[in-house]
Amino acid sequence: MTSLVIVGTQWGDEGKGKIVDLLASSADAVVRFQGGHNAGHTLVINSKTFKLSLLPSGIVRQKLSIIGNGVVVDPIHLEKEIREITNQGIEVNTSNFVISSDCFLILPIHRYIDSIRENLKQGSKKIGTTGRGIGPAYEDKVSRRGIRFSDFKNLKELEEKFISIYNHHNVWIEKFEGKEISYLDDFEIILKCYQSLSKYIENTWLLLKQLNDKNKKILFEGAQGFYLDLDHGTYPYVTSSNTVPSNASIGSGANPKYLKRILGITKAYTTRVGNGPFPTEESNEIGEKLGKIGNEFGTVTGRKRRCGWLDILMLKKAITVSGINGLVLTKLDVLDSFRDLKICTSYKINNQIVKDYPSNISSNHQVIPIYETLKGWEEKTKGITKFEKLPLNAQNFIKRIETLVSCNIDIISTGPERDENIIINEVFS
Ligand code: GDP
Ligand code: IMO
Ligand code: MG
């Protein structure tokens, strides 16, 4: 099997969906392995926009699209997403879409808990979750209470599991909300969804083995980004899954030996949605300008993304821990009108210069980013497809990043459209 894992190197929204769509042209299958519909991957093809949250981005090219066991699935949302993409002219059928029978479910009670919990927290204590029930669903999985698609084989036992989950959560829901939630309506709604989704449910580890035996090309589509990883990210301001590429094996059942290449997706600047530390954030007119030109609004919640400069310390740790072999630099065109560009090359923490990402950046105010300033190019790069056609200062910016992180940039994305790219090295041929 030739395989490639895609991972975001920042706090998500690096443009993974666009790159998965680009590379999916040479893939036989695209696999999601973690997260859920907290992801929002935008693809722009001939001015038509496709927004995917749970469906792997390969579905738009009608490639075999697999939701691996590590993904938490909200069946109500999945039905809706299938309906919406079908209305956009993309066929979803049993030959191009498969869900693992080992996926855990996001139930309506998980969504409810996610939102009331956030409401109970004050100000910066809020994580700023997407409110989709991701955390509570993973918690039930880890607590060994969770429900999987395979549980629908025995309805009596399934109902007992529903009762036990609802009883467990109702203890504190009743305390804070003054009322309990009945499992019955939700049980019936989810059962109905299952009936329409059951045709897609399969043993996906076996399917991946069969694809490997046939030497097929598999693209693993990471969601979120390295710094939202539960272990390696800016805890507690993270998501509830491991976003690192090594989880592609656990979250899909693909033997780790199948994972051959890892491609890190990096925005030419940095953004973050939700709370948490962000050393290079520009909460001023620079951040506003990046956000305006980059159209930095969350795909899932519509929230304004916080914006700032590129952070080399973050990138270096993401490259090392993820095992990244090459990078894709996205949204270069967003920097076209800046006279000067900054790249953070070290931090000053308690008067000490730090060159490697520290173990726990818990409060922003202690971290002073130290920048290298490069001349901007103040010319249009949007849509450029050849490196030599880039203004010299843009070429210098790219080469400087490569030098600072000791990793090659294989693709440069110069616009949201599928074909707005500079391919420097073929990474998936
Ligand atoms: P993902 O979550 O990593 O897939 O990223 P999102 O889709 O949430 O956010 C990236 C946004 O930037 C989307 O609206 C893309 O259409 C857009 N985009 C991707 N690459 C480029 C690029 O090179 N230039 C510009 N201007 N927009 C891009
Ligand atoms: P894609 O795949 C950006 C953030 C949320 C919040 C934190 C926890 O589009 O890059 P959660 O709902 O997961 O419990 O929220 O993680 N977050 C994302 N930010 N892009 C994403 O996905 C995200 N998925 C979750 O904003 O800060
Ligand atoms: Mg996104």
C-alpha cells in the first residue's frame, strides 16, 4: 500500500480539505481516523463550494471514503450531511462510502452536555468548543459506557446501554438544570438514523487490509491540528482526540506499517478558533487584516478566527512529533498586500530565550515572541502555479521557512480553488 497521512500543524483550518481533495485524484481511498463533525473542511471547485465535516473529503471525487473507528459519529448529523452533499450533485452510495462498525456514537445528550458545560464556565475558562458533543462522546468511550454501531445488533441490550448512559449523566444534569433528560425519544431517533445508515456500516480494518493486499493508495485525512491534540496540544484548550498521524493507525485499524509518508499542512500565518494560548496572536489591525483577507471565519460555527504570524517553534515540534516528511504551505496569497512579514523564531519566557516549543504554555502573557522580519512582495500571487513566477520576496519567504524548520515545502497553495497550487515535489504519485 502507498499511503499518505495529512496532518494540520497548527490549530486546525490550515486548508487540509483542499489538499486532501487535490491529492485524492491519485488515491484509491480516503480515510478519516479521529474527531467528528467538529471538523469543517472547505473545497472550492470551479467556484462551487463544498463544506465537509464528517464525510472524508475524497467523496467529492467519488473516491472510496472511509470513516474509521476512531471517529465519533453523530448519526443525525451524518444523515444531514449526506443529504446536503447529494443535493450538491455528489453521489454517496455503498460503493464509495463506508463507516466502521466500531465507531462510537455522539448522542443528543452529548451535544446537550457540551453546551451546558460551556455555559457553566466563565470567560477564558471556556474551551470554546464547537458544541457538537465531541468531548462528552469521547468521555463515554473512555469510560466504557459508549455505544457503537455494532451494538445495534441486539436492540434489547442497546436500550439498556442507552438507559445506563442517560442515568449516568442525569445525576448532574438534574442538579444544574432541574430536570432529567429522557432517553426514549433519542433512542427512537437514533434507531431511525441507524436504519438508513446501516447499509454503509462495515468491518473497515478488514477492508483496509484488502486494499493493502491489492497495493492500493490510501490517503488518511487528519482533522483539527497538531496543537489541538489531546496529549501534544495546548491542553486543556484542545479537542478530545489525538490528531497526530500515529493515531491514523489506531483510529482506522490500518497496520502502522501501512503509514508511509506524512504531509504537514501549514498556513503561511497562524489562526485559532476558541480559547487558549496563542503566542503570535495579533489582536490588532494586523490580525484584523489577516482575518479579512483570509476570510477567517470557522466553517463549522461561523466564529471569527483569531489571527497572528507564523510560529516556527510550533512548526518544528509538529514536524518532529508527527514525523512529517514534507510540508504544504497554504494561503500564501493572503500575505500579498503586507509590506513586512514576521516569522516567530524564538520566545522570551521569564527573560530567557527559548528556541524549542516549551512543555506547557498556559498563559500568554509570559511568552514574548521574538520575530524575524522579512520584506513582503506587495504583488498578486493568487493562482500562480509555477515557483519561478512568484515574486522574489515570496520565494525568499518560502525558502526561509524551509531553512528554519529543516523540512522541504512540497506544495504551495495560492488560492482556495482546486488548481491554485505550485507543485514542487510530487508527494503521492
Ligand atoms: P481545513 O479545516 O484545514 O480543511 O481548513 P478550512 O477549510 O476550515 O479553512 C481553510 C479555508 O481557506 C477554506 O475556506 C479554504 O477554501 C481556504 N483556502 C485553502 N487554501 C487556500 C489558499 O491557498 N488561499 C486562500 N486564499 N484560501 C485558501
Ligand atoms: P478542522 O478539521 C479549528 C477547536 C474548537 C475548540 C477546541 C475544542 O476544520 O481543522 P471540540 O468541539 O473539538 O471539543 O472543541 O477545538 N476545534 C477546531 N478548531 N478547526 C477544527 O477542525 C476544529 N475542531 C475543533 O474551536 O477550541
Ligand atoms: Mg476547518
